[in-house]
Amino acid sequence: MSVDGNALAIAERVVAAIIAGDQAARALGIVVAAVAPERVALAMTVSEAMLNAHGVAQGGVIFTLADTAFACACNAGNVTTVAAGADIDFVAAARLGDVLTAEATTTVQRARLGLYDVSVRAADDRLIAFMRGRAYRVGGEALAAIAAAHPGR
């Protein structure tokens, strides 16, 4: 399947703008691993500051990685889209030094409502968590909305 070059360029611009404007993602060291019009992968290395009392990655940190990938995927078409809800299942522990990749894919996108599936895997391909996000398209250009939220950038 070929990818429309314009759609890919737009998706790359939107994802870059989201990551640049997301202070939480930057603080956690979340980086872009791959971008396509209906698929985005982000990566993060589990640091000591991300560990819970059991010595494994705190679930909220893993959710943040998955949620950020979800946000990137549902806005990648440059239509302003917000989360309407999400559920996550944690199936394995992530440990200090694990490089986690969250891959978000469009499962269904209708005029306003969409479903996105996000798998979070360790570098050895272990499934760490699975999230399903529900999105609502509010409309307007995502790039314009992000720029308006960060005047002067």
C-alpha cells in the first residue's frame, strides 16, 4: 500500500508540533519513533524517576506514553481531535532501562468519532500494555490550534 506523500508530510508536522508543545511528554523523554497518516509510534526509556514502590514502571507513566501516541495518531490528519475516553490493560511489568514503544493505530474513524488501539511493547517485543482510546473530532486544523496554544513559538 502506498502512502500519500502529502498526508505523510502533514502527519509528520502535526506529530512534531504535538511533541514540541507537550511539556509532560518532553519531561518523560518521549520521542517520535515512526509516523504514518494512520499510525504513530513513540518511544520512552524507563528511568529511575518512573519507578513505583515495587521497582517497576508506574502505570501512569505507561499510560502517558500510550495517551501521547493516541493524541498524535488521532490528530495526524490535521483535524483537531480530543480524547473522549480511554481504557488501558497492563499485562507485564516494565523495568528500569526498558525502552518502551507505544504504537497507536486508527481502528475506526467516522465523521466525528474514532477508535484507536495502542500497544505498548518493550524492545524485546513483550506486550506491556494495551489501550483503546475513543476520540472526538472538534474540527478545525490541529496545527493552527497547537500554534494558538503556544503563541510566540
